[in-house]
Amino acid sequence: MSNKARRMLVLLLIILKEAGPTAACSSSCSWSPHCSRIDSCTWCDCSSRGLTSVPQDLPTNITYLNLRGNSITTLNQSDFLRYRSLTRLDIHTNRISMIHNKTFRNLTSLITLWLNNNQLTSLPADIFVGLGNLEDLDLASNNIHSIEAGTFIHTTKLRRLELQNNNISTITADTFGNLLQLQMLKLSHNNINTFPLEALSNLNISSLSELTLDNNQLETLPLMAYDILASISTVNIDNNPWQCDCRMAPFKQKMNGSYEFEDQIRCDGPANVRWQYLRNVNPEDLICEKTTPVYSTPSTKHTGPTAACSSSCSSDCDCSSRGLTSVPQDLPTDITTLLLYNNTITILSQSDFSRYRSLTWLDLRSNQISIIHNKTFHGLTSLGGLHLSDNHLTTLPTDIFEGLGNLWDLRLSSNQLTSLAADIFVGLGNLQYLYLYSNQLTSLELYLHFNQLTSLPAGIFVGLGNLEELRLYRNDIHSIEAGTFNDTTKLRTLDLQNNNISTITADILGNLLQLQTLKLSHNNINTFPVEALSNLNISALSELRLYSNQLETLPVMAYDILASISTVNIDNNPWQCDCRMAPFKQRMNGSYPFEDQIRCAGPANLTGQYLRDVNPEDLISLLVPRLLPRLNQQMQLLVAAAAKDAAAGPQVTVQENVDELVDNQSQTAAAPGADSPHHYEPLRNPSSQQQHTYTSLMPYGSQGN
């Protein structure tokens, strides 16, 4: 073949490759690289195309429609009328705030529906009419606050329901009544304040294998909750504001150390048991602040409402919920604990605590405090806990924490703070817990879940050398500078979930050698952070969450890293089960739970399968197979002409199925930045030398035989 003909052939292949994405979302999008006949393929990829509505010019027989990453705001009844064969519909990461009644009524074959990462606020009763065969429903990361009775009455075959990261506060008894085949229910990161006992009792508990209720507002657990939780193999109820008082006594009595959920109940109150685990609390210490306890045994202690806030109170003075408008000045001067929550105090002055210099715990949450004067807490050098959450604070004096070197628990959440002085936390070397969520902070990037942070500069955490927990979830963080965590060397928990992080560079986590929990789920991370994780002390890391990102492949080194971590979640990523996953697949032996979390999103012939079940021979490259079905008659003629001219120049081998063009007298050119010797890409604008050496589009030997 002449050099000119050879260059024309390669150029045509490149042009055909580049033309691929458009056809994937058009009247001809039923093409798939792994179907033997074009008209038998039923997959349309319309993702990330700026669409504002559902396209109506697609083949009517499609079974998989991918619309994720667009700008759709509303779904109407007519949107899917012509696509009645759909089995999978992916509309996640759009801007959907309205779904009209019976929008999905004709999608009777639909099995999987992704609606996560949108802007839904409620679920009306007839929203899922017609989805009688639906098995997987993902509604995570919306703004859902209400679910009408009967919403799921038509989805009787539902197995997986994801409602995490919303604003749900109540799960009524009839919410899940018809879901008798439900296996997984995720309700974490909401505002649920009461354990949904009746709703769960209406399920078939023997079928339910996973329940997540972590990061809600649960305070107590009824006795019957124990048997329900004990019947479910995977349970997470961690990080709730558990109140270990007399209401928890019946539940505590049932605990015997047999279940993991018993290790997830860490007391947020009362003060006498704060930060203890319920499993370790003496039953006699499960007391109620009111005169009449909810649960009583002969050994249960009671506290009187009057003596608790007077000159006769002991070292602990409970002045909560008394309608106070100022700090009482008639208490013993040597008190160590002062509870002033649920009053109507509006201003704190310099003299308010000057007589109580022995305080180690001060609780002022749920008042109406809008002003704190300079040096209000000056002199409280023994103070370890200061709670100012749920007030009306908009600013804080720059010297507010001056002298509080022993402070280890500081709570400023649920105020109206808009900014904080850069050096406001200087001197708080013993701080371990810092709560600043649900404010309006935009100018200072700090430990602030539920705010609007967009980046983390390098010096943000200077001075916080004893910080152990840092929660930054539910912001809009997209960049983290190198050195951001250099000073937080004792950090054990880092929560960066629900942001817009796309890359975790090698130097971001370098100094966190004591890190035990790293949560990175619900971001846009597209490359597994091998180098960043390798810089950690993997033997210390016990939990890693990377689910719901944009990960497509796993390098072989990732296997050993994941295998070293006891709790791993890499589920719900758009895994591409092609040749890039072959080395990782080769390491899999069924020993670790994460091997069951890799569900293929592509190629089309493997969509929905788990990588563990895929035949290694099917892990083929998408590059050339995407070209072959599009070779038109002109291409075929060109190949035939090239073969006829073979005797006139260097020999060219043309495979029967045109899987690969291999010049037997040349070398292949690896794409710059390729992560393995088997990753090749066509050269753009090849030099004169490269033009004569590059003819292979795939590594030799990867084609089918």
C-alpha cells in the first residue's frame, strides 16, 4: 500500500471515531459497539449535552436512555410516551424540580430509574403510577422534604430505594406499606427526628438487608427498634444526636454486644454521659431532666426542676427551659456545668460569667442570642465545652475565644453567621469538635457542612493541631489546595461528601497519618486517587466512601488499597467494564465486599452486570469496535483497494473483521499520558516521522480471534 493510501485510511478511521458521540443521541442512536446487527441495539446516550427537555427524535424501541448531566427542569406526561420499551432511565444530575402526574405511566417495563442529584422538593402520590416492574429507584441528593401517602403504592417490586441527602423529617407509617420486596433502604443525611418504627414494621423485615439512618436528628430509640435493627444485616445509625436519658433505658436493657449498630450510639447528651457510648453507660445514669421519667426502675435517678437551678444546686446546675432572659447570678460560684439551653436570652455581656470561673461545660443552645460582647468568656480557662448553636448570631467578636485554651468542643451551628475572622480560632490548640453547619458562611472556608463553600485554601486550618473530626459535606467545594490539611495531623474523620470535587491530588492528604474515616461520596471524582491514598497510613484507615462519583475504571494498585480497608463503598459509579479493568478483574477472588459493588454502566453489552461475573474475554476495548459498524461502502472499497496494492509497498495485514490494522514493519505509538502499555490513541496532527510509524489503533493481540 502506498504511504498516501495508508494515511488516508488512518485519517478516515480517526474521522469516524470523532463522529461517534453525536450519533449516540439521534434517530440512529440505537447503534451499539457490541451488537451483531445495528438494528438490534437499543441504547441511547444523550448525557451532558445541555438538553433542556427530553429529545423526541430517538428510536421508539430503545431500552436504555441516558440523560444525565443535562439542564432539564421539568418532566411532562408526553416526554416518554414514545419510549415504552425502556428498562433503564437515567436522568440524574439535571435541574428537575417538577415531575407532572403520571409522567412514567407508560413505562411498564422500566426496571431502574435514576433521579438523584436534582431539585425535587416533594413526591406526590401518583408520581410513580405505571412502574409496576421498577426494582431500583434513586432519589438521593434532592431537596425532598415530604412524601405523600401512597407514593410507592404502585412500585410493588422495588428492591432498592435511595432517599439519602434530602430534607425529610418524618417517615409516616404508610410511606413504605406496599414495598414487601424491599432489600435496601437509604435514609441517611436527612432531618428525621423519630425512628420510623411503624413504617419499618410494615415492610417485610426478613427481606430488608440494608438500612441507613446515619446523620439524621434521631435522639432516642424505642424498645421495638432493637428487634428490627437486629433483623437487618447492614445497619448504619451513626452520627445522630442521641440523648442517653431514661427514654433509652429499655433499649439499653436489650443490648448484649451482638450487633454492630450497638457500637454506633454515641451520646450527645445529657451532660453527665456526653460522648460516651450507650453500650458503656451505667443504667443508673440514664436519667431524665423532668420530674416524671419516661422509663422508671427502682434504681433510676430523678432530678428536681427547682433545686437544679438555685443557690443550692450542686456542681451541675440545670437552668434549661425556664424562660430566662439573662444569665442567673445567684448560683454557686464553684459550679462546673451550667445548662442554659431553651431559654430566651438575647445578649451575653462581659459580666455574665465572671463569677463562674470553674466552668468546664456551658450550654447556651436554643436561645435568641444575637449579640455577644467582647471578652464575654474571658477567665473561663477551664472551659471544655461551649454550645452556642440554634441562636441568632450573625457575627462573633474577634477575641471571643481568647484564653479558652482547654476548649475541645465548640458548637456554633444553626446560626446566621456570614463570616469569621481569619484568626478567630488561634489559641484553641485542644479543639477536637467544631460544628459550624447551617450558617450562611461564604467568606471563610472552614469545617462547615450545609454551607456554600467553593474552595479550601492552604492555610485555613492553621492552629487546629488537635482537631479529630472535620465535616465539610454539603458545600460546593470544587478545589482543595495542596497543604490544606498540613496542620491537622491528628485528624481521624474527614467528611467531604456532597461537593463538586473532581480530583484528589497526590499531596492533599499527605499529612493525615492518623486518618481513620475518609468520606468522598457524591462528588465528581473521575479518577481513583491511588497516589493520595498511598500517602496515607492505610493500616489506620478503616472506612473509605467513594460511591456516587464519576469513576469509570480502577487501576490494579487500587485492589490492594481497598482490600486493606475494612469498610469500603465504591457503589453507584459509571463503571466501564472494558480492557482497562482487566488487570483489576484478574485480582478479584470474591474475598471482599467491594467486589460486589462494581456494576457495569458500559459497554452496552455488559450494562447492568457486575464485574465479578463478567468473562475476562468480554473486557474488550471500545476504540475499534466503535468504528467498525460505521465503516460505509466507501471505507470497504478503500480497504479492498489497499489490499490489492499490498504488493507495491510494505505489507499490511487486514483482519477479516477489520478489528485492527497492523503494519508488520512498523511500531505502534503510545498515547502521551497513557497509564499502561496497552492504552493507545490515534495521534492528532502526526509529525512526518510519526506518519510512517503509527498504524495501529489497538495494542496487538487485543482483537478478537
